[in-house]
Amino acid sequence: MSTQSNTRPARVFLAFTYADRSFYEDLVAQLASFQRVGMIDNWHEYEIPPAKDWQQAQNERLTQADIILLLISPDFIASDYYYSVQMKQALERDAAGQARVLPILCRPVYLEHLPIARLQFLPRSDPRKIKAVSEWRNKDSAYTEIVKEVKKAITELFGASPIQVPPQPETAAQPQGTRYFTYNGHSSYLISAAWSPDGKCIVSGGGDNTVRVWDANTGNTLYTYRVHEGSPIRPGFASEVWEIIWSPDSSKIAFAGKGVPMVWSPQSNQILATYKGHSPLLRIIASMAWSPDKQYIATTNLVLQP
């Protein structure tokens, strides 16, 4: 196979059956180090458009690949599509010098009489012995042997220096934040929110007179407490939830509703304590803090004159 120009990363195509998807995912993770330095791109992670036939899309990708990794297993050999179509097409491109085919033995299967047997299988526990990935005690070592051969093939294909690593900027740009969940349930604006110390829940409150506890991993509402309505001076204002804190053991929540701090047990939906002592005039609890021993709560407030 002739050496090509190093103007682009190598295109790696992985052919595998659904039964061997775990081997595919492990191998892609190992290949990530090549993506980091520009030897390969994320071409193998393509998505097939919904309106396009997936077999046609895969065949098109295979014909454009520089390196083809065949993840061989009993299911691969038993599949008419993968054995008779994809493997046949890959071997033809390898024989024509258009691509490099590297067969990887994921699970043991008898291959001696098959056309693919002429190729050098991976991984090898030593230069003379093929050993299926599933038979390795340390599978990371098996994948390391595989990626070494992938690098060798890339080097032979693109030259001694496959891809030049681009210079890194002195100050790397900060990654943008990622939105994982949107919590829908409040009917009005939010004022305060707090993450539970155990990291499992989020509590929030604001202008709709409710305190809501959310499952941080799913966005589902777990518990809801409705604060008593209004104030004779300015209806609705005094029932806003201005401050929320969790107890150190994540079992209780303290919040300021109707102008006085309260302690709520979400699981039993009970108000355990109500703290009085701040000015009786339009109280706004500005901040709260729970002592590490769970025995005390400290609060400060603002006073708005009517």
C-alpha cells in the first residue's frame, strides 16, 4: 500500500455485530489517545441520518476508510451481512492496496478454513499466538496491543510522521458548560436553590409558594411543600421562599417561608420546627447556616418597612 500525504487524520472504520458492541466501545476508548494528537479523527463515531439505509451508509463509509478493523466473533462469522458483505468488501480493498485491514479476535471462533485466516490477527499474547480479547485476564493490555498495531498501520500508510500535532495555545479556552437536565414544575420565578450534601437531590423555592425537592440525576420532583398563603399587608409577598439550606446529613431542609425560618422533613412531609424572633415587620431572611453538628441554625434578616 502506497504512502499517502499527511494532510488529514486517518479514517478508521470498525465493523462489528451488536453482540460485540462492548468490545467496540472499549476499543474506541483506547483509540481516543490517537484522536487527541490528530492521528485519527472521530470519523468512526458518525451517525446515520434517519432517512438513509444503514447498510448503504456503512458500505459507503467502508469504501472511504484508510484502516478497517474487523471485530471477529462467532456472531460476526454467522452474520450474512458482516461476513459476506462487509468482510468481503474490506478484504478486496486490502488486496487492492486501498486500505489496511486488521482483524481483531474478540471471542474464540474456528477460522482456519476461511479467507480471513491469511491475515495476522490481533491481539497476540506473544508473536506466535493469537489470543481472543475475551480470554485476556487484563483486557486493557489486550487493547493496548491492538492500538500499537493500529499506530503501526497508520505510520506505514501516512509516513513516519503521520500527523503533526498542532501547537497548543498558552492559555487553553475554558470549556463551555453542559446542560444535563431542566427541572420543570415551578409556576413562577425562583429565588433560591441548594444541592444536598450527598449530591443526590436539589431543593428550590421562589415566588410560587412551594418548596420542591428534585432527583438530581433524573430531574423528577420527589417532594413538594406548599407554604402558607400571603400576608394581610402585601398578599403573596411573605410566602415567597427566599432562602433554603440542607441539614449536613441531607435529611432535612430549612427554608424561610411566610417570613419565619422553618425546618421540613421531606420524606415525612412534616414541619419539625418554626423559629421566631426576627422583627415582625415584613421579614426577609437574607441568609441561613446549619451548624456541622446539626444542632443549630443561624439566620439573618432584612426588614422592609410597610
